[in-house]
Amino acid sequence: MKVVIILLIASSLFLGASRAFALLSTETLPEGINSPSFRYGNLDGIGERYTDDGSLITLGDYKSVNFDAKTLQKFNADARKLITALNKFGASGLGDKFNLGVLHVDTQPHVNYFAPVFARGVTSKWTVAAGVPFVNYTNRITLSQQFSNIDYYRQQFSGLSPELDEALNTDLGKATNDTLAQKGYKKLEDHNDSFVGDVQLVSIYKFFDDSKNALIYQAQINLPTGPQYDCDDLAALNNFGRTNINNTIAYSYKFWKMTAVPFASYILNVPDQITERVPSNEDDTLPDAVNKERIHRQIGNSQIVGSNLFYDWNDQLSLGTGYEYGNKEADSYSGSRGLRYDMLSKYTASNFHKVKAQIVYSTVSSYFKKKSLLPMIASLEISDYVAGVNVERQLAQELNLMLFF
């Protein structure tokens, strides 16, 4: 008996590796000063997802499928024949009670990245930068069959016919990968992929800066240098190869030893084309290869508002904390074959609440006092999505080392 399911493991991550700077401030480089920096980070928690009602569940629970009689009949004609035949044995509805159990999909995705960034102060008000993320994506995937009543049916009906014996010895994990292979999908297996992500170009212009106030505009361009969308790999990240512009306005106000930095961002995504498997109808949960089509994609634009707060402990040590709220519009798709492009947009509108904390060590002040050999800034940032809708949880940790010359 063949088993067909849908396993959309691909995520909609907004990777920390794709952002050229950490906790946002209004600082720019002095004219003519160069600043190479090196960012090391990892992203955990992406095996959990905030669903459309805001609940946080693991992707294993979210993607698991209960193969009871009703589900089996929906997916497979052979299953309908088996259940009908079993129902003929007495009046107890043996077929309707048949259950192959739950196919539990356990995923353990993890992202590490290294991103060298080079920045230069063009003028005292204008800084430009470029960053290249090198990403390593791992994911341990395990398929397991749980809570089945198939042992009872084996004891009662084994040996009656070869076809029935084959059905009663179905391995859901193997049957799933066999079905995926027949439809042209890649096998669900562990991932360990290293690649260059999307290159970032950044421009920061400071409108004014006095002893207490500053205002900047930051434009961040994402270039599609990373891996392209792969509709045949259900466990791919599929979050790279995109073009967008992140426009940010940030204002800072200094008081006592603290600096408050409220900001607002608008991420504008440039329309593109991808090869996608498009459903023929609402029941087409795993489209065949014949439904592959080069279609137009418009990723929904995002709006983000938030604020950071920095506390200068002394000339060398400072602490920071922050909060962000982001809202992403639904994606839209269109093509020429009249398929159900609207199904691709389902659950693509999302929002998140993010909290951040940062500790910064700087030798810049002590360097000018001739107490340090090199001017540098080292920072450690931790952030987490504490609530959201239709978005993976993202627990990120990043170490950033910045030099000046």
C-alpha cells in the first residue's frame, strides 16, 4: 500500500546571518576610517513554530500525520479497498477502526554562520558597508511510526492474502520516502549544507548629531547570491536567493548614561520568479512533478517597529536591550496554467515579537588615551522570538568583533 503525505519543513526564517549589523544604533564612522568586522552566530529554536493561532509547537508535532482509516482512504485507493474488505468481517466496523498510527516527523534544524563585514566612513555623516554570510545548515530528520493498532490486525488477518499481508506490514517512514521519490521529491534525510548566503550592501546617512540627539537613515540591500528556491526538497531552508531593500529610520536620545534608540523599518521585496509545484486543488497536498511551473512570486513586504536602550557602564563596557514587533504581509503567486496559486499563499502572512540583549566591550576610548594597543569593539548579542503567528521561533546568539584603522 502506498502512503502519500505532505511535509512542508521549509521555513520562512529571517536569518540573523542576513543582517549586516547587530543591535541598531545611530553611530557612523568618522570620515576616512575603515572598519572590518567578523560576526559569528548560530540560530536555534527553529524546530519550533508559532502557528496561526499563536500557539508554540514543535515542527515534529506540527508536521505529524495520523493515518487513521479516514485519512488513509483520502490518500490512497488501495487503502479504501483494504478498509472496505475489513469492514466485511463481522459488524464491528474493523476497517473503520484500522489505524497505521501517527507518522511523527522529528526535525532538529540548526544554523551556524560567519559573516565578514567591511565598512568605511565616506564622510562624517555617511558610512557604507558590505557583508558576506557563510552559512552552515544542519538538520537531523527522523521519521517514526507511533500509536498504531496494526499488531492486532496482523494477529487476526495475517496469511489470508499476499496483498493484505503487504498492507499490514507497511512501514510509514519507508512508504513516505518511496512516495516522495515516485513524485520526484528528494528523500527526507539529514542535511549538512554549507554555502554562501545573500550578500548585503548597507548605506547609513546621519541627518544630524548633537550632544543628545541623532537621526539616521539606513538602506540595506539584499542581493540574491545565495541558494535558489528548491521545490523538490521539503527540508530545504529556501530563504535565500532573494532581493529586497530594508529601509530604516532610527532616532537616538541621550540622557544620563543611557541612550534610547526607537526605530522603524520597511522591508520591500522585489518580485521574482521561481520554479514551484502548484496544487491543482485543495486536496492536492503533494503536487506531482507535472505541476511544476515557472511562476511569479511576490513575497509580502514587512514592517518592523522597535526600540533599543543602551547603558554606558564606563568607557569600556556598555549594556543594551531591545524589543521589536514585525508584521509581514501575505505572499502572492501567479502563473499561466490556471492552477491553485492561492494555495501557495496560505499561512504566509506572519508577525513576531522579539526581545534582545547585548553586552559590548570597547577599547576605543582607552586607545586614544594610549592605554590600549588596538581600537576594537567586541559584542555578544542574544535574541529570541517570544511570540508570533506563522513564524518559526528563532533563538539567536552572535559574537561580533569590530576593528578600526
